[in-house]
Amino acid sequence: MSEMLLKLKKYFQDNSREKIESDWERTKKESPKGPKLKEFLDVTKMFFKWQEEKYFIIKENNDKLATPKYSSEFLF
């Protein structure tokens, strides 16, 4: 078993039901940060759809870009 699962199992074994329920209530109050699960999944699905359909791929030919050559008088 993973370490996280073992810790969770130990938490449930070592704490009373009242303690677990109070922790859960506190967690529910603190958790509305970030997107809801459905919103996250919808955006993720949209992102991978865009990746597959390659809507936003921009191809540029940058072969002709060069650093400008200034004379030494430019800095004075």
C-alpha cells in the first residue's frame, strides 16, 4: 500500500468518529478554493481536444532574424 493510504487508514483507526466529523466539517469550510471538479475536467478535456486538433499551432520562419549591428557611435 502507498504511504498516503497507510496514513489515512491509521487516521481512521486512531481517531474517534466525532473527531473525524469535526475535521471533515472544517475541511468543507476551507475547501472552496480553486475550480470545482467539473469545471477542471471540462477545461482539461477542452485543452486535450485543442492539442489533438492543433488549432493553435503557429509556425514561423525565424531564419532571417539577426542581432542588429550598430556602430560604436550609437552608445555615445
